[in-house]
Amino acid sequence: MRIKSDDGVSPVVGVMLMLAVTVIIAAIVSAAAGGLSGTEKKAPSAILEVHFYDNRSYGGGVFSSDTMTIEHMSGNPLQTKDLSIATYFRNASGLIKGSLMGEKSVPVGSQNCGVLYINNPDRFGEPRQDSGITGYQNWFGNSSAVLMPGDMLVTPAQYFGSSNNTALHQILTIDPDADPAYRAGAVVNVKIVHIPTGQVIFDKDVVVI
């Protein structure tokens, strides 16, 4: 007479149930992690070139002005309202930090112009504005000022002459005309941050030329 034994069944079933529960938990965790990563914002990717000039010549040598430019070489469009620019410059007083975020303008006679603006007349027309200090569509920080590949942000020397130094003064927090440390060969560290994600999309030492 054979006696049927179930002694080994319970442990096997228990192990199988544990494995099944482990697989289910792993799947839930993976799905949750995937959902979280899917909602996480990503910073736009762009290749930028930043230049500082010591008395750059304009108008065929008619006048010169200290100037900053930011050129979008390739990559994603950049909403300038989502960007902040920080500069670090060392002079006799120590390390001077400057910053630019949002719309800012400089007065030029009875008109105003953005501290930085997208120099693309085909898209935006003239950058100047007769009245008001904000709201012009190609000024850095404006919701309409989207920097596209091939565009360049500039300080307003080419339209407003040497008054551009006022704009560069706001960015660097120094007067480039009055500070002997600002000259060709000097170094300005520039960090451009994508505000919604907090990610740095540009961080370089830029040599003044």
C-alpha cells in the first residue's frame, strides 16, 4: 500500500508565492519610477557661444563700445524668460558677481532698449521702444523672445552707440569704461541656468577680446 505524502508541497507553494509577490512588487516599483521620470522636466540642450569685447568697433569705425553677445549655435530653442545669466569678474575689489534675469531695459534718450535683445530684424523689427520699460518682444526675458539656432543676443551698441556700456554695466555690475581690470585678455566666468529645471546649460570662462 502506497501512502501519499504532501510534506514537500507546502514549502514549494510558499516559495512560489513569495517569488510571485516579489515580481509583482518589482513591477509596481518600476512602473512608479517610470511615471516619476516621465513627469520630470528636462533642460533644453543648446550649444552657445558667449563673447565679451573691449571697445568693439561699430559703424565702420564711427564709434566703439564694450559689448557682450550670446550666439545660439545649435540645439533646442531657448525661452529667454526661463534663463538666468550670472557673471563672475575679478577686479581690484575682489570677485564681482553680476546677474540678469527677466526683462530689463536701459534708457537711450527718450527711448528704451533691452539690456540684451535678439538681433533679428526679420523676426522682430527694430529693438527700440518709444515708451515703457518692458514688453518689447525681442528683449531678453520677454515671453516672445525665443532664442533660435542662428540667433544672437546682443547689448544695444549697434543701434544706440556707446550707451551700450550702460547695458554691460547692468550685466557685469561694474562700469567697463571706468574699471581698468576690464580689458582685452581679462576673464569673465559666465553661467547660464535654465530656471525651471535648475540645470546649468552654459558654464565657461570667457576671455575679453
